[in-house]
Amino acid sequence: MVNAITVDVEEYFHSTEAQNVLGQTDWASLPSRIEQQVHNTLGLFHSRKVKATFFILGWVAEKFPALVREIADAGHEIACHSYAHRLVYDLSPAEFRSDTLRAIEVIRDACGVSPRIYRAPSYSITQRSLWALQILIECGFTHDSSIVPVTHDRYGIPGSSRLPHVLKTPVGQIFEIPAATVELAKGRVLPIGGGGYLRLLPYRYCSAGIRRVNEYDQAPACIYFHPWELDPQLSRLPMGMIGRWRTYTGLSGMQRKIERLLDEFEFSTMSAVYPNHPTRQPALDLVAAVSASRRVQ
């Protein structure tokens, strides 16, 4: 089974935890580490002949267009991670459309690719912001990876499908690819898709979860991480205790975990993986999906 490996390309100060203590006006004054972090990530993939999907933050594409071209020239898939890493449900529909169109423009200017796959900052398409899917379709996106079927203080739609599925909206359809989760019991869903879960928890937690998705669900797993998570020298920002724990714990061992995943499992881009594994889930009407998720809650 070939799984999808994805990378959210953002600076360490773009994370939602960082934005709780910093404003966008502070970004220009902070030291950048994105170039060395992305070069390190590209080297990992090159050494193992793996192609990945890179979700590019528009701010990064605007400031470092040559870096985005380098990612594309290496044969990786270019996708969109918004422009300014603002939570979707904190935006109005007009603000979200403007942010998305700006991201598309600067990514296209940087590498000549108009992205067709989207991932919201901090997976922030929730019940409060499902309207964003219609805007994504109108902006030309065919795939989304922003909805996670878990309970979390910041994201998630409990009861939504764990496996790739089609969502129908009044303006068309979009293919939804959730980050990997496992269902241990009816209604008890645990995230295993990477990022903080891989960094904070033992390696075997994520690796066993991928195997369960592959073998029990007979489906590929979608895994993600950020280049800054492979950087133990990351500058520490003045966060609260929970923010520091979520952001900085496990940095020293994260690269080895990614290396082990790449050695143990087969990975490729989202576009390469999912056409070969068409969804077995019926297309879901967006209104019905919202109603179902509310009943679960």
C-alpha cells in the first residue's frame, strides 16, 4: 500500500500557537529558518526517492519564490496552505476568498503551478466554516485536506468520514482527504497522521496506526509534518506552558521518526496515491454531513 506524505511549508512563527502570542506585524523582525528547514526536508525525500505533496503558505511563496521553485523542480506536488495561516472560522467568507486567491496568485507566480489541493491552517474547516468548501471549489480546487473526524480544542468534525470521500456542495463537488486516523471502537477515533502526534508520542503509535489503516481499512494513510519540526535549533517563542509543550516537545527526535517512516512504508504524493484508490464512500451532501456531525456531538 502506497501512502501519502505531505508537508505544510510554513515558518515556525506561523503556527497557531505562535500566533497566539505574536501578530503578523512581528513576522518581519523574526529570524527565518525556512530555507534550511526545507532543504533538509528535500534532502530526506531525495535520499529515499520519495515524492511528496507540499502545502505552501502564500506568505512563504511571496518571500521565498526560489524555494518554491526548487520544491516544484524536484518533482514534488505543489498545494496550498492559505496565505497568512489564519484560522478559517475566524474569517468572513469574503476574507477567506481574498486570502485564498492571494495564496494561489503568489504560489503560481513563484513556480508556475496553480495549486488544486488545499489544506486549511490547523485543519480549521469545521462545522462553523464548511462554507469554505464552496469557495475552494469556486477558486478551482478539486481536493481538500482540512477536515479531521476527531474532537480537538481547535479543529475537527466528530462523526465525519475517516476515509477519503466526495462532498457535494451547491456549486459542485470536492474530494476530501482526511489526515490519517484509526477507529478503536465505535465513535472512538484517534489521530495518527503525523505532526504533533508523531512528534509527541512514541514512533510505534504512528507506525501501528498506518498499518491499521492499510490493513483494516484497506486504504492509504495521509501523513503530514512541518519542516520546522525537524529543527531542534528552533528559536523559542514566549508561549504559555501548553503552547511550549505542543510546539517544542520532541523536536530532537522528529527527524529520525520521519526517516523511519520513509524506510518502513511506501509514500508518494496525494495525486499519485488517491486516484489509484477511489473512494468507496458515497458522495455526501454538505448539509447532511453537518447535520450528522451535530447529532454525534
